[in-house]
Amino acid sequence: MSDEQFPVAPAVVRLPHYTKAEQDEILGDGDDPFGVAATGLTWLPKKEHFGIRHGDRLVAHAGLLRLPVAMGDVETEVVGVGGVAVAPNMQGRGLARLVVRAALDHARTMGPQHALLFCRPALVPLYQRLGWNPLDDDVLVEQPENRLVSMPLRTMVTALGDNAYWPSGPVRLLSLPM
């Protein structure tokens, strides 16, 4: 694909599904497209998907999934954001901002008051520009065989409602990460 510009502003669309082939269309078919294989974690697939196409190629994606979480003594749900990807030759054009914004607009209709994501340290500044805040404390996540592990990636949150309050205390995802 060439590096030509979009003829009109790119539009985010809701995708009926998101397959491995579509992920490969964006990121290529490498063994570790998100750079997280070294964590050894098992991840949940997302249930809601948003994407941007350039011509007939999918060039950006973000996925969502409702997840149970304990924040201090409070058990509730968050919307997990994951699978955020922009084709390497399309980066730097605001596509991550567009696809994450569309996903968060939908997340606001899902009920939970916060969205949560995990990212590599190099991506923290990007997500901060998009309105996300890093958590200072470790977050525990479940893994197969009843294991509980500390998330090695940076955990970030953003409010989905005007009066959303993130309580203090330890955070534990009551499921596999997304």
C-alpha cells in the first residue's frame, strides 16, 4: 500500500468481527505484533470492534470488552480497551486517536464508569495525549490454572462519565486481561 493521504477524513466504522487475518492486514503476520509475547500472558478476545479502512484495507483497530474488577474494596466493571493497532505506514496521522475515541464513545453506552487498558511503556505518552491516566500501583490479573500475576505492562484508565471516581487501593482484574 502506498503512503498516499486519505481523499477525505477517515471514518471509523463498527466492525462485525475482527479476525486474525484482519489483524495481519494491519500489523503484518509477525509472531508478536503487539510486542507483548514476552509477558507470557493469556489474553481475552475483545467483543466490540472499531476500525478504519483506507481503500479496501483495514488500517486501524480498537476493541472493547466489559470486565469485572476490584478497586480497593469496590467490585465493579470496567470497559477494557485492547487490540489498538495502526498500520506502520499509516502511523502519525491521528488514526489511533480516531479509532480509540470512537471505541470510547461506544464504551460510554455500555454502563461502566471507567475504561482500562494495558500498554507498553513507550505508548504511555500517546495514551496520555488521548486523555488516559497511568495507575501508580501494580494491577493483578488472573491467568490460567488459577494463577494471579502482576501485570507487567503499564495500566492506564480514563473516565467514561462526568462524575466517575476511581477509588484508591489495590486493583485486581477479576478475569484474564483483554
